[in-house]
Amino acid sequence: MDIPKFEELLKQIKMNFWLMGIPFDNPKIQIRYYVLLLPLSLMLIEEIAFFGSRMSSENFLELTQLAPCICIGVLSVLKILALTAKRQKIYELTQNLECLHKIILNDTRKTELVRKNLVLIKFITKYFFVLNAVLIFVYNFSSPVIIAYNYIVSNEVQFVLPYAVLLPFKTDSWIPWLIVYVYSIFCGFTCVLYYATVDVLYCVMTSLVCNNFSLISFKLQKVNRNTAHLLKEVVKEQQYVLKLAEDLENIFTAPNLFNVLIGSVEICALGFNLMIGDLTQIPGCILFLSSVLLQILIMSVFGENLISESSRIAEAAFLCKWYEMDQKSKKTILTIMIRSHKPKKLTAYKFSVISYGSFSKIISTSWSYFTILRTMYTPPGTKFQDDL
Amino acid sequence: MMTKVKTQGLVTDLMPCIRLLQAAGHFLFNYHADTSGMNMLLRKIYSSAHAVLIVVHYICMGINMAQYKDEVNELTANTITVLFFAHSIIKLAFFAFNSKSFYRTLAVWNQSNSHPLFTESDARYHQISLSKMRRLLYFICGMTVFSVISWVTLTFFGESVRMIASKETNETLTEPAPRLPLKAWYPFKTMSGGGYVFAFIYQIYFLLFSMALANLLDVIFCSWLIFACEQLQHLKAIMKPLMELSAALDTYRPNTAELFRVSSTDKTEKVPDAVDMDIRGIYSTQQDFGMTLRGAGGKLQNFNAENNPNGLTAKQEMLARSAIKYWVERHKHVVRLVASIGDTYGTALLFHMLVSTITLTLLAYQATKINGINVYAFSTIGYLVYTLGQVFHFCIFGNRLIEESSSVMEAAYSCQWYDGSEEAKTFVQIVCQQCQKAMTISGAKFFNVSLDLFASVLGAVVTYFMVLIQLK
């Protein structure tokens, strides 16, 4: 497949950012931003109000059914808020990466090295958006389908809403139902737009930074006695890419934290629902659970990539023909190795590192909470519960 | 009233905190201008009086706990209160027994080296650390006062009763108890009248002073950490100009002409009059100087004008070398400070964590009994937030120290060391190698103070809560 140009990779993201009201070329926040954000926040408040109104020890199962929707909504709002705060940094980082990308494209050897990676990013970008769009379409337009089905089967119209909200008015007739329905699906699309864009941006940027690290490793490995003066170039490049990775960490540290925290809660609630809930819930639960797991997995994979690529520079320094070089170059190689032994990590606000290790820790923590929930849950009506 | 006492180093920076500690009743008797026998005696009496009052009230609370040890609810609540104030007693005793090491840590920074090139940066970061320390002090004082006020306010809500389980009917009866912030045994009647007012005032005094005792000592610890972190920031900031200075110091002939930077020579020429000064003026203490003048240790190559590649005089070279020496000595000084802090306060942290762990476990149990928005819920959540807040307070500063000290390596690498002299490169290598290991404060070697500790404490509380709620 052809090497994608930088604009191709970022086209969809830039368009999404424009749609959300924080376009790439304009530091001012547009009105569109608030038009999209405020209804979604209002919807979340209504959902949480509904959740609060149903909170009691008997409704535990229902609560865990409501939790994932609320969690995803809260997660996407928090992520986009965090990113809006750092949008200047995002623009600068994209420009810097673009310059570096151009240099890569000019050199066929370098292009060959990163070909597979770039093709993968393009693939992920396209199909991630498509997948999420399909999911949200299906979920949103399932409500009219259910109403139609109920009408055909029982000849009565039940007004079903896609998300459970607490409203000050009833939706028993067509007009209020239609208004709330359109409002709900609008918010659903916004929510998916937010978190899908943030995730894809994370994947693309991390991959590009990893590519640059691997190019530095490649260049370092090829240094020999005659080209020892290139070491200085290599160090400068490494310093530059380290700075870019630092910016990357700065931008994504808050979204990663929210992802980790809320992801654990979601997995817990969904797993519980899957085990204890009734059969009609299972397909929806499995779908939701796999999408959450996939999201956290992708986040961890790219974090791990960054760690491994930035520490590979130390290996590359050892693999070059250092034993033939002069004393000065050997010292430079030693300094490079000492620095590269400490890899560049992405963290969740310094609380935990994003890597395969953290992924398994999230899964095991959610699993233990889920086991505790299962043991302590008693279905209502089967056992007399003492008053406290 | 009091003549100004001459202080230096950390004591000057921390003077407000030290005065507050003395006012709260800690056994801190240094740093007074007037050390006459009469005044010292008065101060000792003052501190002892506070100590006696606080210990007496603590014992009263203990007697109350023993009286009602058969009621599970009462026992749990009283244990939590007793443990809560155990911090103050422990810290009071800890300071009294360990005051020598506190004085030693406060005196660590009395003599610090200086370098004409870096005094401005030094002063700037010193100022930053001062303002951060002040802000921390105000914040903690504000929080302490706020906690006392909200505790007293909460006393006036809800029923002031004790829950007693009747042995015959096995249901919970309520027994009227005095409406006081804390449950304690007094030898006089406290339900109403003069006894009630006296007990109330005594308890407010106890609340304010015991919380102040514990929190102010934590503030001293965190202020030390702030100071160490800002010193590390200063070291990171002067790395770049130091490298540029060393770039001119090329004591071996370079292999290729490209390594020879013309621009750096210009920079060296811009060094202010220092090169014309008497060399002795560079160092503040004579012993720093031992290396070059007497020729011991350092190997200063003597260059004639033809052999010296950059045209630097011997004085200029010494200036560049002295900058490296300043950096290394300052870093060693910071390491000494951090080691001293760890030795002084580590055991106190260990006790704090032990008591907090037990408190949080019991609080998790209490939290399972919350059944609505009432006084009980507020007081349990208040205890929880306060205890977790205390742990978070020193965890966050311990974590910052770890971050700062391990980022020195990155700062050393990110300057233009490849243009520097061989000496500069070796310096960068050694710095990188050493600073890979972060400086940590440990609780008597049992644990490291960092955000990981806080996260594990928080996780443990949640786990206990979930297990206990199942056992209900």
C-alpha cells in the first residue's frame, strides 16, 4: 500500500476538530463548541439524576445497567475538556510532526522502515471511526425499531427512549417524545464524536513519535568509524524527539487518567450485568464490554510502543561499530546509552504508567471488584435484608 | 519585646512556622534572641503546661472509651477519635525526644557555596521556594481552623445521644449525652451549667491545639521538601549556561575543526569582570579553594598562549572548572539535606502511617453504616477526608522530590553537551549515571513516600469497605 501523506492521516481528525468547534488553525473557541458541549452535559446531568432517583439497595442490577452509559458520557466530556485546554500544544505538536514526516517521505530508506506503521495508523483511523459510527447509529435508531416492533406485536405504542433520563415532563405522546428523542440521538452522536476523535488523535500522534524514535535507532546503528561526526546529529535529533514526546505526555496525561479510572468502573459494571442480568441484555453488554476493553487495550499498546521504541535507542547505540571509533565518540555513545536506559513513558497524571503491565492491572482490579460485587449481591425478594 | 534573633539558612525561611510551633506548645526552645534563664524557664513551663493539658484530655477520652467498651458502635467511634488525636500526642513526644535532629536538619543549609555566575539563579529559586512555603503554611493553617470550626458547628446538629444496646430487649436505646464536640469523661457534671461551659471551652482548646501540633510539624517537613525541590530546579536551570561555559574549555586539541565552536569563545569573553577579580573572590570559603591554588587533587594544565586552543587564560579556565565544582558541591549539599530530612522525620512518618491505616480501616467499617444524609454521614466523611488529606499532604511533596531528582538526568542530557569539552562530557556522564536513582524519603525504610503510597492506601480503604459491607 502507498505511504499516506501527513494530511491524509490527519484529515478526518482535523475535520472532526472543526466540527467540534476547536479548529486547528484558530485558537479561539467557536460557538459550535458550546452548542455541542452544553446539551451533552445537560443530558449527562439528567442521566445522573435518573440514576440518583433509582438508587437503593434493591435496584442494584438496574443501576449497573445505567452506569456504562453515564460513564461513557462523562468520559467523553472530560476528555474533550482536557484536550481543549491543551489545544495550542496539540497544534504545535502536529506542525512539528508534519515537518519531520516530510523529511521521512523524502528519503526512501526511511520510508521503508516506517511503511508498515503508517499503513497501520491509516487503517486504525479509518476503521475506528467507521466502527464507532456504525455502533452509535445502530444504538440510536434501535428505539424507533423497538417501538415499531412492539406496535406490530401488541398493537400499542410504547414510547421508548434510547437513554434513561429524568425529565420534568412525561414523554407519553408523540411531540414530547420526538423532541427528547432527537435531543438524545444528537447527544449520542456528539459523545461518540468526542471520544473517538481523542482516541484516534492519541494513536496517530504516539505512532508518529514512535516512528521518529525508530528512525533515530536506525541511524545510530549505521554509524561507524568514518561517520562518527553524525553522532552529534543523532543526539540533537534524539533531544528533539524526546521534547516532542514530553509534549505528547503533557497533552494526554489527563485524558489517560480519566480513561483508566472510568474504564475500570465500566468494566466492573458491565461484567456484573453480563453475569447476573437477563438474557436480552447479553448481546448489548458483550458489545459494550468489548468496545471498552478494546479502547483500553489500544491505549496500552501505543503506550508500550513508545516505551520500547525509546529504550531501543540504547540497544542501537551498542549495535553500532563503537569499538572502532575514537575515545570521544565512545564517550558520546556511553552518554546516549545512559540516557536511553530511562525510557519515555506516557502516564495517567503520574499515578500509573500506560503499558501492558497497567492494562493487566486494570483488568485484574476490575475483576476483583466484580467478584466482590457478585458475592455481595443478593437478588431482591430472595433474602430478607436487615435494616441497618 | 524580643530583639531580633540572628538566623541563617533554613531557619530564616521557616521562621513563621517555627514561631507557630513554639506557640502551639512544641518543645522547641532554640532560635530565641533572649536566652536568659528566666525566659527559658517560662518557655519550658509554657510548653509543659500545654503538653499536660492535652495529655490529660486525651486520657479523659481514653477513660470514656474504656467505660463504653461493651457497645460496639460506641467503641468504634471512640477508637477512631482516640486514634485521630494519637497523631498529636505522638508528634509532640517525637519532637520532644528528637529535637536535636530537627535542629541539625534546620542547620544543614547554614553554609552554602556560591558562584558569581549563578547567584542570580540561586536567589530566584530561593525566592520561589520561600513563597511556596508561605503559601503552604497559610493553607494548612486555614484548613486547621476550618476543620475546628466545622467540627464545633456540627456538634450543634443532630441528637446528642449515645447508642446503648439494652441487654434484655436487644434493641438500641438512646442515652442522653452532653452536647460537646468530643465524648470524654470528666470528674464533674457536664450536662449543663458551669461544668458544660468549661468542658466546651476546654474541648475547643484541645481541638485547635492538637490539630495544630500535628499539622504544623507536617508543614515543616513539607517545607523542607519544597526547599530541596527548588534547589534541584536551580541546578537544572544552570546546567545549560554551565555547558556553554564549558564548551569553551577544551583542554585537548580537537580532532576535527568542526568541533571547534567559535561562538562559544565569544560567550566566554562576555563573562563579567570575574576573570579580573582575585581568584579568591570566587569562593566563599577557603576550603572550597583547596584544589586549584595548592594544586592538590586537580590537574590544572598550564597553558602557554600558543598551546591553549581557545586562547583562554588560566583564570578563565579555572572559572569554567569552578562552575562545574559549584554544581557538584551544591548537588551533594542537596543530597545531604534530603538524607537529614529522612533521618529526622522518617520514624514520625512510619507512626503516622501505622495509626492512619488502623483509623482508615475502622472508618471504612463506619462508612458501611451510613444510611442517609445526616450528622453521622458528615462526621464519618469528614474524618475520612481529613485523614486521607493528611496522608496526601506529605505524599505529594515526597513524590515531587522523586520527580525532580530523577529529572536532573534528563536536564543534563538535554543541554548541548556534545559541543562541550571532554571534561564537560565526563561531567554529564557522571551526573546522568548518579541521577538515575531518585532521591526518596522513606518511612524508616519500610516504605517510600510517594503518590504510589497514597494510591495503595486509598485502594486498601476501598477494598476494606467492600469486604466489610459484604460481611454486614
